[in-house]
Amino acid sequence: MINSFILRFNQSSQAISLLFGTLIVILVIYVLTTNNDPAFIFNWLISVLGNTFIVLLLFLTITSIICIINVCGVQASDKKLWFESGLQLSNLIATIALTYTLLGISLGIGELSASKLDVGTINQTISRLTNQFSMAFMTSVIGLPLSGILRSILVIFYERSKMQINLINKKLIK
């Protein structure tokens, strides 16, 4: 029981370290290439994507990375379970990204339908509409590639581990 808890805690800390290490490298590259302040990207992420999308995305990404870690390191009998779980989590990232896209479009259309369109208010209405559409499309722009990347890494590591198991089995048979 305690060993299982320590193992899961270790895997969680590995996944968090991998994710935030990758994010820091991306942030450093961004700052060096654009000369923008790092606070700019954080403020932009929160204002465009929203807190709930960011939290869901981080949680699902960390759990997907945990599945990848387990595909690389657990016994052969458990690899399929972790592989399937990782695929489902990666697909869930894509589903949430598309759901937020539809939500943003719906909110934008709702904003448009509730607005009084005349010469004095058209600029404000269009501004609010583009803010909603910005959130809508950026969730897909971020979520869909992330889902594909995680899925690809998972499949590559799973197939690699299957090949290693087959090689070990062939050596044992000879």
C-alpha cells in the first residue's frame, strides 16, 4: 500500500517536472525570440483561454504523461491498460478543446444576438464578439496539437516496449 503510494507520487512528480520543464523551455525560447515579458504570455493565456480550460488541460496533460511513464516502466501485463488510458486521456484533451471552441462560438453568437446593433455600439459589439471567438479558436489551436503529440509519444513508446518484450521472448526461446 505504502509502496504503491510512493510509486504514484514519484510518477506524478516526474510528470509534473516533465511538463513544467518543457513549458519553461518554451517560455525561454519565446522570451528570447520576441523580447516580451514572461508575464505577458501568462496574462494572455488567462485572458484568452480562461482558468478552467488551463486547469483541465494541465490535469489531463499530467495524467497523460503519467500513462506514458507507466508504458515505459511497468510490467508487460499492465502496459496495455496504461496505453489505453493514455489514449483516452489524449482524446479527452481534443474533446475538451473542441468543446471550448463550440462554447466560445456559442457565447459569441449569444453576445451578438443580445446586442443592440447600431452605429454607436457596433465597435463594442464586434470587440466582444472577437474576444469570444479568440477563446474559441485558441483552445483548438492549443488542445488539438497537444492531444496529437501526447498520443503519438504514447503510441511510439508502447510499440517500442512491445518490440523489446518480443526480443526478450525470442532470446528466451532460443
